[in-house]
Amino acid sequence: MVAYLPEGITPDIQRAFDNAWPNIGAALDDRADRFPSQVGWMFPDHSGNWKEASWGEFRDWTHEISAGLISLDFQLGDVAGICAGTSIRWIMADLALGTIGGVTCTLYPNTRQSDIGLILEDAGCSWLFVQDQKLLEKVLNTGGPAEALKHIVVMEGEVTIDDPRVLTWEELSRLGAECLNDFPRCVAQAQDQTDQDTLATIIYTSGTTGRPKGVELTHGNWIYEGVGWGANDAIQDRQIHFLWLPLAHGFGKCILLIDMYVGAITAVDGRIDQIVPNLGALKPDFMCGVPRIFEKVRAAALSAAPADSPKGKIISWAMQVGEKSFPYRSAGLKMPRGLATQYAIAERLVFSTIRAQLGGRLQFVISGSAKLNPELQRWFFNIGVPLLEGYGVTETGAVTYFNRPKEPQFGSVGKVIPGSTTRIDPDTGEILIKGPCVMRGYHNDPELTAKEIQNGWFHTGDIGHLDKDRFLYITDRMKDVIKTSNGKFVSPSEVESAITASSHAISQAVVVGEGHKFCAALVSLDPEWVSQWCTDNDLADIDYSTAIKLPQIHTIVERDIEAANKTLDHWETIKRFEILPAEMTVDDGTATPTLKVRRSQAIEHFEYLIERIYQDEQTAHK
């Protein structure tokens, strides 16, 4: 076994670790004590207008929620679920719980009702924060798990359900203010019982393959992520971070701890349909997201004008110039004079306009949660907004690898967080991670914990390799690699990324081919693209299900897949495809709340289409 040698530790980073906060509540106190009047948070009010809150104000609001819980007899180690969309109140609830030694159990608001019941029961939730009455009704219908809840806090809107356990956010806040008035040190006393070994969070992995698992993360896990990346100059003081990511996922919370360490301003709004308008209003310095969101941003920019219009031709020309410039600009080399002149024109006419639509101040964007296509990454770099890829799994705090803005390595997911290390299993190619980022274990599952963490090394289940400079490159999930009947191995995520990157129409793809002579794909189309195409072609009166059966649509998909095939090895190319009747969603179990396709469930769900594809393997679908 290779010895554990922490990577990336400099004297400054070591000092930061030595002086790290004892718990998450202390992290908030530290920032609020040193910069009480400095703006730390931005959020929309009920009218949609953006408001600001200082670190001092935010700490006071959070402590009122903590004290409100204490007044209702909340105890150290009590588990409270949060089932709500991303908002400033989600963050306050989570920090309020952590401050007094509570455990947050995260639930996506679009989690299926049956899974909500399963998670509440497995985690042992006795408290629950829920977004509104609609979600409250969903939770109450879980039966036994809901009956075990002592108190339920509705975070927004009115409540008409008559249940003595239910109270509103405002009522809890008032109880907290009264408690603090009578017992000013009640929150501080509870916080003193919490240290880095205290359990802070149970995150149930959405799981692309099977039943969700409860990942236990301590205060120390989160603090390590915040300090490790924060002290590494990944994010700067006073930068504005636009946060829309689901906070039920570890990615968003990890970035919050970094923001807190460096003093960045977090602007919070989880409404996906408001991402682009919010970028224009907030003018943030950076944001984080998943590849599908960035694909939609690119598609919107490229569809700003019909391709055959004068404006469309200018956009297309500018993108070609950007591609030609990439080898020079990405390597920090001087462009030939003629290309430099063309790039300056493209910058003035097209790239600056696209950046202005994204707020005009984006210094970089960070992608995680799913594999990023290199073509998409190049496109963002060409328009002047570096798209930096990171990597991590919930079991290692979500952001274990990250491309620093000052030294990105395109195609890689960057270098490991300082203080941890990685090795690649020489037999299987599996990525193993060791360090303070690794979870405490799986909730209520010591056998699985022992299987996945061996001698301190967490087995990620992902395949990858390290280059000579210790940059990590991800290949695929071990369980997902396809072996065709010809003995060729295919990484489906590589092929799927190539397909979606080559098409404005295709939003999701699942590559199949295990045991068959060739690879095929199930693809779903972007409803917005379909609607716009129908409008542009005087077919606005037909619906999605009718549109996807049109020969013209089929031809476009075939063309886009052929374009993707040109970037693949011949044994990876897609010979046949089927267009799915709708996008894959959480509701039908084929997608996770973080927009990733659940491969095994999708293959099972659409087995009839796969059988149709392979009913005659001697011919290809043309």
C-alpha cells in the first residue's frame, strides 16, 4: 500500500489549517466579529428585488433560529431534515442547526414521496424544515416517518394545516428572539459542545445506480474544505458568488464554506429559470454549475439569430476565430498578427456581447457533478470566461479536485485539495482518495463503510489517471464501462458528452451496447429547442410528442450524432439511435435531482427501445 503523503501543503496553508475554526458556528462568528458591517449576503425579497445583509445581520438572524430551536427543547445530535429549494433561509437553517450541534439531513424538494419517507426514517429525523405548505402536505403523506417528527417549520408562505407540530419561520424566529432576551448565552453554550468531530450533515446520495446512501460529514470535513480551498487563493475576498445550486448537494455547501473563509459575497437564488436574468442583475465574479446548465447558456448564445442571417453568420465566424485562437491563448502564446486582428474584431462584435448578457464581470465559472465536454470548455474560454472543471464525490466533501483559475489544465479536473492525496489502483484504474476530506462513514451501514474505505483510502468507483504534474483526468464510472461483443471497451460518458456537445437539440443521451456488436444511443430533446424550431418552421401549433416524430427533426438528430461520431474512435461511434418521448426526469426515476441521468434506471425504463435498436444487428440505423 502506498504511504499517505498529503499534497499541496505550503507554510501559509499549514498555518490556516492550524488556526482552523473548531466548528461551523465559529466560522460564522469569526467573519461576523471581524467584519460585522461588511456585506456578506444578497438575496431576493418576495417581490424579486435584491437585498443585502451584512455578516453581523446574518449572524443575528441565524442565532435567532438557533435559539428558537433551543426553546423547543432541541438537543445536541438531534437530526433535522431540510426539504426546500436553495434560498437564504435554507442556509440560515443549516447554519443554525450546526451552530447548536444539530445534524442537517438534506432532501431535494423534488424527491419522490416514497424516498422522502425512506430518508426521514433512516436518518432518524425528529425535526423538519420544509419550504411551503405544498411540500408539507407531501411530507405528511409519508405516514410513519412524518408521525415521528416533533416539530415542522414551514419556511415560506401561509399555513392552513391544523397540526400542533407545525410553526412558521417567523414564529420560530420570534421564539428565538425571546429566548435570547431571557438567556443571552443559550446559543453560545450549545455551540461550545460542538467540535470538528461532531456530525454536521447526512447527505443522501441521489444515486445513479440504486438505493440512496446516507453520507455522514462532520464539522471537520466541511471546515477542511473551506479552509483548504480558501487558503489556496481559489476565490478572493469581496468577489460576488452567484449561488443557485441545490444545497441538498454537497457542491453548493462546500463553496459556501470557502466564501465564508475568504469573505466572498454569496448571492442566493435557487430558481433555475432566473439564472440568466440574475447574472445580468447581479454581475457576479463567478458561479458554479453543472454541465447541462452551461450547455444551455451556450445554446442560447448561439441561437441569438438565425444561422443564415447576417448576425448569425457573424456569430458563426467569431466562433471559428475563437477555435483557431485556442491553442495560442490557452498556452499563453502570442497569436499570429492576422489571427490576433480577427480575434479583436470577434471580441468587439460577439464575445463582449455574450459576456455582457452574463453580467459582464464573470472571471470564471466552475463545473462539477458530471463530466464536462472539452468542446464546451473551449467555447467558454474562447469568449473570455474560463470554465474550470472540478471533481469530487459526496463521500469526499464534493469538491476534492479543482482547476485553480491561475493554472487551469483543460481536460483535467485539476489538482487535489491541499492536505489530501490520490492514488490510482494499478489493476483497475480506480481513483482512491485519502485525507481529511473523507467522510466519517455511511449512516447505519458499517459494512458498506468498511468496504468503501480501506486503510483510510476511499474507493470512488471512478476510473482515471494522473499526469506528471498530478492533474487528474476522469474516464468514467467503473460500473458504466461498456464491453462490446467485439471485445472493445467504451466509456459511455465520453460518447454522451460528445453527442450533447455536438447538438443544440439533444439535451440528454444514454449510450448502450454491452455485449452487442455496436454502440447505440437513447436521446432526449430539449423542449425549448423543439418549441423554437417549430415556431421558426411555421409549426407552432404542434406539440412536443408530435414534433419529435417529424422526419426533419430526425434528420437534425442524425446529423448531430454523425458530427459527434467524427470525434470518436470507430468502435465508439453510434450506429443507431432512438428519440425518447420526453426528457428523463426525477419523477420517472431516470434522472437525479442534480440533473444526472440514472443509467441503470434509464436502461430498464426504456428496455423496449433498446430491444428495437438491436433486433437486427446486421444493419445500421440511417
